[in-house]
Amino acid sequence: MDFLQIGVVLALVVILAIPMAKYLTNVYSLEITKQDSMFGKIERVIFKLSGIDTNYMRWQQYAKALLLSNLVMFIISYIIIRFQGVLPGNPSKIDSMEPLLAFNTAASFLTNTNLQHYSGESGLSYLSQMAVIIFLMFTTPATGLSLCLAFFRGLTNQRSIGNFYVDLIRSITRVLLPLSILIGLVLVSQGVPQTLNPTAIATTLEGATQNIARGPVAALESIKHIGTNGGGFFGGNSAHPFENPNGFTNVLEILSMFLIPAALPLTFGYMARNKKQGWILFSAMGLMLLVFLSITYINEKNGNPALEKIGLSQENGSMEGKEVRFGIAQSALFTSVTTAATTGSVNNMHDTLTPLGGMSPLAMMMLNCVFGGDGVGTVNILMYSVMAVFLAGLMVGRTPEFLGKKIEGKEMKLIAIAILLHPLIILVPSAIALATQLGSSAISNPGFHGISQVVYEFTSSAANNGSGFEGLGDNTSFLNISTGLVMLFGRYFSMIAMIAVAGSLLAKKRVPETIGTFKTDNSTFLVILLATVLIIGALTFFPVIALGPVAEWLTIR
């Protein structure tokens, strides 16, 4: 039954990804499509009121528009969170957030990370939840999608990389908003709250008073998953029954956070007029997901040897930290999808996963190209694709080409910077945290598991995921500042590098295909691509994986 549950959900993902890919291809087309008659009037009003020039941009203009718009959103969000205690829309009388935590929170949601060093229901007012959190849950995935499609256009020889503001607005009006309304209504029908009434006060059967937090939960939940955001209205995230009431909503949330990331590699194939190319990228990411999902499921199903030694039955698997209503299969699948798609939403406590069960989500975030978030993951696998072509070209003595564009030193330097930055901003702050009291004091479980807690925190921040080994006491000055900076570096440095690569490739003339052209749409390239990801990406992190999850696993056997 477990395999059937997992198989059906993954099959639905593939089935839904195909029409979604075709839809996204039309959304971001530089040509006039049927969608313009549906959404064009609304968008033109937005452009006019905002004073937006819809002409095509150079890559430098595109990057500048992206950075400036995100900077303005950060400043506004910080101010609202910082002073929410004296602003309206606060029926539960929640205090203003202290400066460093406000910085971390604003940076977290601006970067599509949604790392939460606060408890959702007690940390933010309704105004902050709606004007900051839900607002950024729309604009940040829209920013990621805009970057992704600009990169697609550069690789596929389009007329331009487009216009950032046009791409941003289209992402919201044509993709995120319609889907979130649909998902939100379904969630409300299943019992997810959607109200502006204050915290409910109830009297229990014993006569005690109970405060029941509620609010605009369904609106947040829908875009939280569609936009691969992940931040929860409640501290328990999608393990909380108000966020994820039953098995149906659990599957719906898995499909929601996986839909766009699964569709984007196929979208690339359509834009490149080479469907095989899209399926090769999809297959590479899909194979990696299946391997890591299998590791998590098998280890959680086999149970925890340490608990078994003290007489606790592991017949039903390692159920520590998991919801009985979901069980091992749906917990393992949710864990794998949320870290593969860098959503960060959780329906179980990742800190209580078995050592190797917790290694898999950590490894997927380290690779950061197993589907990934809205836009970013596909860009990362394309970076590895270009790297694979470059390495293959060197081995056979040919100038590397990808989709008819020569890959030269400029592009490779930018891609190398983006790939090397990821381990740098994970391993360096992790080493500082573990070597000093700044970070080690937050560890709740000293030893090998403590290493995993710290490394997971910085990996989740760098990958813009947001989930955590929540045994870590993360609301400290050091972790608020360091993870905030890691989230910003992990998001924007690679974005600018990729826009520059897109602009560089777009300016190049297409090279005619010859008998010696290296094919990138066949099984040979699939193997080379996977080998490149594993050799360049995985081996970088192998020592720290050995010190954390692997060492812990060896000690409990």
C-alpha cells in the first residue's frame, strides 16, 4: 500500500506537469497568445498605474530591475514586521518583532526561503501575515520564475531575455494567483480556517481556558505550496491540523509544491523546440529524487535501532515526530518533495528522522538541482548541463556547444562562481558555528547529530528551502544574522550570474549543427549530466555528511 500511495502521487505529478509546461510556455512567450485576451487588460492597467515601460531589457537592466524591486520590498516588509505591535490589523495584540529577528524574517521571505526563527501564530499579526508574508509569497516565486524564463530565452535563442516587470506581473496574474485561489478554496472546503476574527477562546471539558489561534490560513497555505515558499501560519507547519487536516490535503499540498518545478524542465524543452531536451532534464532530476526518496522511506520504515534497543517497538517504522494520520509513506514523500522542490513545508519533524533518513533531504538541498523551487532548480540543473557539455568538450578536444551556442570562458567563470558559492556559504558559517559558542550553544543534541543540526540550518538557508532540524535553538543573534546573510547571498549572487550568462549567450550567433556536434538530448548526456552533478556537487559535501548523518547512523546500530 505504501508503494501504491507514493506511485500514484508521483504519477499524478508527471501527468499534471505536461499541460502545465505547455501553459507556462504560452505565459512567457514573447509572441501574442490567447492568454493576452484573458489577462492583457488587467495587466495593462497595472503597467499604466505603475508607470512600467514594457519594452525589452538588456540583461543589465533586467538585473537592476530585479535587485531594486526586491530591495524596496525588503525595506517595506522590515518596517511592517518591526512595528507590527503599533500598527492596525493586530486583534491578538502581538508585540513588534525585535530588530535582528525582523531582519532574518524579512530576508527569509524575500528570498523565497521562509526560514522561521519564530512561531507563526504567536510571532506575527494578521497585517504582517497578509501584507508581508503572503505578499512576498507571491512576489518571490514570481521573481524566481522571471529569472528562469530569462535564462531559458538566452539559451534558446529568443529575441530578448524579456522585461523583468512584465515577467513578474505575468507570473502573478497568469500563474500564481489563479492556482492559489483554486487551491485555497479546496483547502477551505476541507476545514482550513480563513478568517480575520481574533484568537478563539474556548472552555475545555475540564473547565480550563484554551486559546485557539486562527486567521487567514487557507490563503497563506495555498500560495505557500504553489510558490514553493514553505513558511507556516502555525509553528507546526503542515503537521498542524489547521494547515493540513487530512490525507487528501496532504496529497494536494505535495502536488501543489511539485507542480511548477516539475513542469519547468519540460517548458524548457518546448521553448528550445526540442521536447527530448526537456525530458532529459526531467529524467535526471527525477532519478535523483527517486534515489533519495527511497533512502528516506527505507530507513524510516525500518525504524530507529536506538529506540528498538531500549524496548520500543519499531514494527510500524520510526514514527517519532510523525503524524499518525499520514504514516511513514506520506511523511517520507512529503519530506523528499519539500526539500527537492526547496519548499521547506513540513508534515513531520525533520529533526527526528533517522540519521540516513535525514541525510537525504539534506543532500538534496546541498545539490540544489533536484527540481528545486519555482524557477531556481531548473536554472541550477541547466548550469550543471552547461558544465557537463564543457567538460565533455574538453575531453574530446572540441569547442563546447549547448543548443547551438558556444560555451566559452566568460560563461564558465560565471557558472563556476555560482556553483562554488553554494558550498562556500554553507560550510564556512557551519564551521564557525560549530567551532565557537556562537552556534554550538544552540545545539540541543551535542555530538554527531548536533553537527547535522547546524549544517542543515545553513544548507536550508543557502538553498532557499527554510525547513530545519528544529531541535536547534535558532533564534539567537548569531544565527539570525548569519542565516539572513546566507539566504541573501544564496539567492542574489547566483541570480545575477545567471542573468549575465543569459545575456552573453543571447548575443552569440547560433552555430550550425554538424556531425561532430555533441548531442544533449539522449541517454549518453543523461549519464554525463548525473555524473557531473555527483562529482562536482556531491563530493564537495561528502566530508561533512560523513561527520554528521553517517557517523550518527554508525553509532546507533
